[in-house]
Amino acid sequence: MAEVSPGGWLSGSDQPGECSPPTSTPRFIPPSQLSHLEVARHDVCADAIPLARYDLIHARLVLSHLPERRDVVVRLVQALRPGGWLVVEDFCHAFERGTEPPSPADAELRTVVLALARFMERATGNEWDFATSLPQSLAGLGLADVGGEGRLVFGRGGSPVAGVIEAALRQVGDQMIATGLVDRPALDEAIVFLTTPASMVSLPLMVSAWGRQK
């Protein structure tokens, strides 16, 4: 099996495999889970991917950030053995755009989160709704037993759920302000909301799609 992700999502499996994080070191994978893995820094856009090698490929929270995302999906499909499975997971912002915020504070946070999404789109070529097209893309590439589902995760302010959004805002917040996507008061209020235990927040919708090589 092979994993393409910014960490070790499948490292808890006891099956031999390869993990290809887009980082220089496997620092997010506990050492106790590395003994059965071959960990490599791999550019899935440029480096060779062996043909018909893997019985499972899992790509999580990577492809939407790559301008060559659709070409990479084709190459991942080609890397599957007959009967092998491809599982792709990524965020989309359909929930934020399609539902009414329950309170003014939620509305303000949503405005900042959507500004974050626009910033990522401009900075990295991120495609907001790439994930929602995955089932159709996998079917179009000839995979069998194609399916998909969406999962929405909620958490209190200060929880790991809120921490994902908080970390992103702290990392690129100054750049968002510099580009005019958000102002300092709105950014600061969003971070306070994310760290207040009485708040309830959600991550973007996580879309999972899968298909089997014939």
C-alpha cells in the first residue's frame, strides 16, 4: 500500500507499505509506527510513480492544493494493481456556502474561514470543490465500485477541531490582511471564537471517494 499525505494516516496499520509525505522528515509519524514503513519525500507531480504496483493508495488533504491535481489522480490510478483500491480524501467548502450561520459570531467566523479558502486558492492554486468531483472523476478513469461520502466534524472552541482552523489562521493571517481579504479585528475575533470553550465550530466538509482497479 502507499500513502500520499502530510503525515502518517495509515501508519497505524500493521501491513508493510510506503508513506510519501510532502515534507522533508516524517515528523508527524510516531517512531513506534515506522518499523514496517518505507518513508520517502516524494513529489507526486514530478517524480515517477511505479505502474501497477499498489493494492491500496490513500491520498488525504494533498491533491486539492496541487495545480496538477487531475493529472496526479490519473497517475495514481495507473499505479494500482488489478483489484487495487484508490481512496482520496479532501476538504470542500460546500457546507459553509450552503447553510445559514446559527449566530452573528458564527457568521463572522464563516466569513473569515471563506477568506482563508480564497487566500489558499490564490496562493497555491487550491480548488475549492475539487473533492466533490472525485467520484465522477474516478468513474471516468475506468475504476469499478466507485463511491463517496461526506463527513462533517464539529467540536468546541479550544478542541483539536477548532485548533485546525486556528493554526491555519495564525500561520497565514498576516498575509490575508496584506491582500485585503480580512482585517485585523475580524481575524482576532475569529481566533478568540475558536479558542472559547462555549463556541461550537466545524471543519470544512471532508469528502472521501474511492474506486477499484479492474
